Amino acid sequence: MAASRFDWRRLIARNTFLFALLLLIVSVLINWSLQDNFFELRSLNRNLRGFLPLIILAIGQTIVVIGGGVDLSVGAMVSLANAILITMIVPESTPAQVLLAIGAACGAGLLAGALNGFAVAYLRLQPIVTTYATSFLYAGLALLILPRPGGAIPEPLEDLYRSTPLDIPFVVYVIIVLVALWLLLRSTRFGQYLFATGGKAEAAYATGVPVNRIRWLTYVLAGLFAALAGLAYTLLTSSGNPRSGDDMTLPSVVAVVLGGTRLAGGQGGVIGTVLAVIILGIFRNIISFANIESWWQTLVNALIILVALAGPGVVALARRRGT
């Protein structure tokens, strides 16, 4: 009996996304019962296009959280990237001009992430306070670049984002590439250092892990993924909004927690995060089709965070009383 229980715990520890997978299956079945055309290609494509910006953003957040931090400025960085893209891209833009705009947006994301990482890793400032403060800086820059919503992008870019090569939504290919990149990253030395830094930073430092550099790099990557999320949002809406990322920061943290990544760091992964974003998106669909008050979405998000924060303490208390 003890051996089987140990194996079960080890399975859960190695595959933290299993709960998210189970919850995804349940939510899909509920959504399907409310929406008959849920599995039709057109409906799947539309849903996945809407999920992709948050998927990309939450992947970057996952890397930061695994490394022992958190980034509350990612939503503002999405707004900044969107403002840069829609300002530099017009319907008549050439491929070279589009690539230049994407490069500028990614560069801005990298610089913003580097600033966050420097403040957290090297100046030893609190991640929550620091990134909350820098979020106002990036949001202000977005408003400076794009004072009001508007703009348009070339039609071929819109068609690419909506396309379904081989009857598979283009977004699915993007998700597969992102997950593959994560699996590759996890197998590298950086991936090993990432989990060691988030798990026990002092012990990792004692064994030669460059803890400060690893933490700095997690924020740099989060900035890059925020810029890519801004690109996905631009392709989704075909326009710009200087406040486009305002409502994306909290869901990115919720998706990380729901996907099985521990807020304390050192455990988790991107696969669960991707599943969790899809769950949150499907939950919004269920609320819409079932005519449920929209505030339930906010309530569920808050409860997930509270459970994630209180869970370890509750488990520890139960163990102490049980011994």
C-alpha cells in the first residue's frame, strides 16, 4: 500500500499538469453540452485565436514563477508591444517593415524585462512591489505612443492568424512550437538551474548556480513573451489599444497556479499553464452560454490564488496535527 501511494505521489510531482488536464476534460464536456458546434473547425479556431495571447503571456509568467519570482507588469508590456506594433504597421506595410516593427516590439519587451530583472535579481527589491511599480511605467509609455485605440494591419497578417493549414488552426502549430521550446529549454543547463534557483536559492548558490543571472534571465524571457503576446493580440484584433493588456496580468498568474506551478517556485511547467489558459477561456464561454453573472469569473480567479497561497500552510498544519 505504501509503495503504491509513493508511486502516485511521484506521478503527481512529475506531472503537475494532471489536475489541469482533468479539469480541462470536464470543462470541455460542459461547454460542449451548451454549445453544439464547439468541436467544429470554425468554432475551435475562433476560440484558440482568442486564447493565444494569454497562453503566450502565461508561459513567460510561468518561467518567472518557477524561478522564484512573479511579474505584475506583463500586462502593461503587452499594451506597450501592441502600441509599438500598431504604430509602426499600416495596411500598406511591406514584409520588411512588418519584421522591423516586430523586432522593435520584442526589443522593448526584452528591455522592460531586463529592467525588472535587474531590480529584482541585483538590487534585491521585492518582485511584487517592483513589477507593480514598473507596470505604470510601461502602461504610461503605451499611452504616450498610442494615446487612443485605432490602427490597422495588412490583410495577409489577419489571414495568416485565421488560417487552418491541413484543417488544423494555425494557433495549434504555434502552441506546439512553444511547448517544444519549453521541453528543450527544460533539458538544458539553464532549465536545471531554473528549478534549482526557484526551489532552494541558497543551496543552488552554494553549488555554483549563478542565481542572480538566472533570475534576471527569467524576467528578460517574460518580457519577450509579453511582447509576443502583444503581437498575438494585434493579429487577433487587427488594431491597437493602449490598455490592451490591463486585464491580462491576473489571469496569467491564475493560469500559472491552476496549471500546477507552485507560487513559491521550483516546481511546475508550461504544459499545465497552456491547459489552464484554455480552461479559463472555456469557463468564460460557459458563463456566457449559461447566462451566469460575469463576476463569477473574477471570483474563481481570486479563489484560485487564495487556495494556492493558503494550500501549503493548510497541508503543513494538517500534517502537524496528524502526527
